[in-house]
Amino acid sequence: MKSDSSVAVRDAATLIVLRDRYDRPSILMGQRGAQAAFMPNKFVFPGGALDSHDAFVPLASQIGSPCYERLADECAKDLQHALGVAAVRELWEETGMVLGSPGSWADEIPENWRRFAQSGFLPTAAPLQFFFRALTPPGRPRRFDARFFLVEAHNLCGDLDDFAQASDELRNLQWVPLQQARDYNLPFITEVVLAEVEGRIQDPSPPPSVPYFMNTEETSRFLRLRGGL
């Protein structure tokens, strides 16, 4: 799928990491650089496009139902595994946080996973909850078909305040109190996703359906993904 400006749409995974859900909820965010081609200076969730290895990286456990089935809605490819892997990888690369289960890698380890593997963990997608989907509107320098996954911080391994292993892709990594997040310089779609999080803060179960903000050359509309349920 391409826009009228011939910008290819890339599948992507984004992580909404929620901490202290019932007490003082906060979310993990970082700031994109001023020179970034996509959303410069904006505070965003960790995330990014799938890469060529994601479909082949082993998972200790797969995304659960009904999220797994809903990921296939309005999707021409069998991407559930690769999306789960990408979500874990992007979280690790951009924040240094590990979402994994103790285990050893049986096969050759891709170069961009070697430091993760040295931590003694295999990536796990079981705690990921498919929460939102958004297709970047036409006319942007980059376009993504982004699946947003919610994960509670207690599922992460290690010190939640230690970002020493993070890359420099995001600056100012921090836990942002949910009630104060709107005061930050946010992309529009992030504000929409935050409203969904706020609306379900007391309910840890998967939402009855997943909002899909679809933007094409012809129309912009919200769909609801139910995975056949």
C-alpha cells in the first residue's frame, strides 16, 4: 500500500507501558530528536517498524487470545508473531527494558538481539494486550501501520528506573504521570490513545474491540477490530 506521494506504509509496533495502574498510573515515554524525520521533538511511546528478522526470532510465549485473532483483522499478512517480536525489540532498543522469560537461545542469534540474549532472557509476547491501531495519514514523510500494545510494567524484568541500556533514539526517557501526559508535546494520535488508556484504567482485561484509526487517500475513519468475536 502506498500513498499518492509514493511513501511506503511500514508495519510497526508501539508499546504503552503502564506502571502503578491502580495507584498513581504513569506511562513510559521519551522525546524524539529535533532532527528526526518523523515527529521531531514529540514525546512518544517506544516503538518502530518491523525488521526482516522479526518473523524468525523465537518467542518464549505468544500473544494471547483474543488479541492474537484481532491482529489479523483488516490485515493481509500473518504478522502476529513478527509484531510481538518487534514490540519487545523496540522496547529493549529504545529504553533498555526487558520483556522476557528466562531461557537460552537455541538458534543463531541475530546481531541486534545479542545484548538482549546476554541478559539470559527470551522475548515473550504473552503480556502484550492489543489495544489500538493507527495508519499514518498520507502526505507525511514516513507512514506506519502501527499496532499499539499495552503492557503493565510489573511484567518487565529488572529496575524500572534504569535506562542505562537504552539507545539514543529517544531522549528524556521518563515515567510520565498519566494525568499530566497531556501537558507534554504529543502527536495527535498519542493523545487519542491516552484517552483510551484513561477510559480503561480500572479494567485490565482486553477491550471489547480494538479501535483502528484508518487514514487513506479516500477517507479517514475509525473501525473496530474484534477478531471474529
